Amino acid sequence: MTPTPTVPSTSSPSARSRRLVAVPALLAALALTAACSNSSSSSGGGSGGGGQTLAGDCAKFQQYAGHSGATVTVFASILSPESDNLEKSWSEFSSCTGIKISYEGSNDFESQLPVRVTGGNAPDFAIIPQPGLLAQMVKSGKVVKPPAQTVANQEKWSPVWKAYGSVNGTFYAAPMSANMKSLVWYSPKAFKQAGYEVPKTWADLMALSDRIAKAGGGKPWCGGIASGTATGWPATDWLEEVVLGSYGGDVYDQWVTHKVKFSDEKITTAMKTVADWMQNPAWVNGGYGDVKSIATTTFQDAGAPVLTGKCFMLQQASFYKAQWPKGTDVGPDGDIFAFHLPAVNPQVANPVEGGGEFLTAFASRPEVQAVQNYLSSPEWASSRVKTATGWVSANQGVDKSLYTDPIDRLSADALTDPAATFRFDGSDLMPAAVGAGQEWKSLTAWFAEGQSIQKTAADIDAAWPQ
């Protein structure tokens, strides 16, 4: 699962401060509009301009011009402050072309989108984070195939991303963002003081874990899978990492489609690997308690003991950076940094698990297609990178020097590596009754109650839709 990151309250601006920030932003937008309109003309045509010529700083948007005064609606699960940065990323495009992009974010996006679509009130676009939900929307018959330029823009992405935006082999939704899940957070300062080195292989990681445990003091690992109604999702990530890192992409693909069942020997062996790692009483749960405490520790709180030396490592995604307290020095020599989780099987080439979001259209008006073409381009991805840290694209057309945050750069390097074995979050690919239902429940019982691997696997298999 790819949850909406929880941003600490200390980093969320107050309503008053957001209003104050909006004033200079508004003035800048007005100045940009004036600059563009002063150098534009309604005559003279222009390539793709529909009779509207853009000049000066706006000339770069000429191919999207010709729809001034039109409004395009976008619906997603992205909330403030992240949505504020999303809107900034297309503000220059909107000011120059005159296309207003009306954005709405909702905590109930996953449940509301199907209601709106089937009720005849679909947005022009939805930003969908789950390929399973995309398939559901395509089945409704309301999703519109993307224009030729959006399809051509996919050349800047690894082919697997286009596959995740496709249903039954037909491409529908362009990938927008990506997040890196295959990370281990640690304290470089604590490692240096203890004489530990970042492990390069799974065997080295397990040997380091054993060394830390035998040294006394802090435990090698801490973890938490509590997340309200989504409790259990971090455990699905641990299993996905091990399946991908043990057997590679082909077995992973068969597993998420249930051609390889949870009760298959390959998957139960992977579960045993997870148990040896994250259910080892000598290795977990630093700062919180025994193995069972992992089920009651929230994923947001799970990493806190790394900063106090009560545990040394936490496996979590790139978006976990938002959970470190304000003022934490995140960097290669800082209080906190991360390294790429190694493959269990060294023969699997650079396994990378991640998540992402896909731009899905429910209308084909010219202005909708213009926005679709822009939001699938490397130029938009670069603009989004510039608006704030904590956002990464797997678009290979983005200049990596734009990433000023070391975690973002680390994630972007892994996600755009053409040699990587990338796969999307498995529970997001599975039917909701499994990936966001029984698997969460059963893996939670596996940690909280010591339920057997065999029963855990059997219960998940039984929940799979016929």
C-alpha cells in the first residue's frame, strides 16, 4: 500500500501563515500573467497554438496554447501542504496558456471517485495511486484513452510504468510521481561511533544485525505496522521486498495476480525470511518491546528509537522522511540517512519496490488533452521537483541536479536506473479485498498473535475473488 504521508504538525503551516505566503505568490503570478499577455497575440497562429501566440517566458508553452479561458478539473487524494506544491507546479503553465486547473483533494478519494464516475459527475482528471482502482474505472467505460503526445511522452519512463498505467494491454493513464520503498533508514553518526559499515548484500545486512544484537545496547531493528484502519500495510511491504529480492520480477508478477499463491513454497519461504528478520526476538523491537509490539506501534512512531540509539535500523519508504522531527539532520553524515535494501538473492539485479500515481482522464476536450500532454512531460516533472523536496519522479527526462535533497536524489537514482528490477507495490496491485483487506488483517495477526505462516497464507488465499 502507498498511504498518504502523515506530515508532523510542526511542519504544517497555519491557515494564517498560508494566507501570508499566498500574497507574494499571487503577485508573482499576476506579474507572470502580465509578462506573458504583453508578449502574446491572438493572431499569427503558432504550432499547436490554436491562434494564440505565446512569447517571452511563456513561449515554451506554445504547443499547449489556444484554450485560454477554459477550466479543467482534477480530483485526487493529495492534501495540503503537498497539494499546495502540486498546484504551484502547474501555475506558470496555467498563467501562460490561460487554462485554469481547478484542483480538489479528498480523504475519501478512493470511495468517492467511483461514486462520481458512475453518477455522471466525473472530474476531467483523477490522479489514481492504485493500478487496481484504475482497472475498476476502466471497467466503468468512462476512462478516455490519452492523446498521441501523452503516449509519446512515455518513452522517458521505464516500460514497466506504462504497463502499470495499462489495463488488459491498453494504455490509459500516464504515470506522474514515484516513491522509493526499498530503503533502510539508519543513523550515520551512530554507525560511525560503533564502527559499523553500510551493508552491500543481504548476507552482510543479516550479519550486521547479528553483530548489533550481540553487542548489547540498542536492538538492530525497530518497526511498526499500526496505521488505523490500514494497520498491517508496512508488513505487506516487508513481504513484497523479500519476494522481489528473492525471486525477481517474474515470480513477483505471478504472485500479485495469484498465479503463484501465498501458500506456494516460494512465498512461504519468503515469509520465513521475513520472520527470521523482523520477528527475531533478539533483533526487534528496539525502544518499544517484543515482537508483538510491532503490531501496536504506529508506522509514524516506529523510527523514533533510531535517534536515541535504542535501535539502529528501520525499513521504510522514502516518504518516511516527513516523520523525522523538525531539525533532524538528514544526510550521509547526519543524524539520519538511508541505504538501498539489498536483494535477498544476489542474482536478482537491483530490486526496487515503489509506488506512484497515474493521471487518468474522463474527458477528451482539447484543453483537457493539452493539460494531459503537459502533466505527462519531463518539463512538468522538472517543475514539480523544483517546488519542494520530498517528491520524486521516475521520468528519465528530469535533470537529476534538480534534486537538492539527498534522499530524493537517492530515490531518483534507484527509480530511474535502467538496470533495476522495478515492481509496483504488490498490495496496490492485488484486488482490494486481498491487498487492502485480508492481507493486512492476516499479517497483523501474524505479528500480534504469532499466527502460523501456513494459516496466514491460507487465509489470504481464501479471500482471493473467484
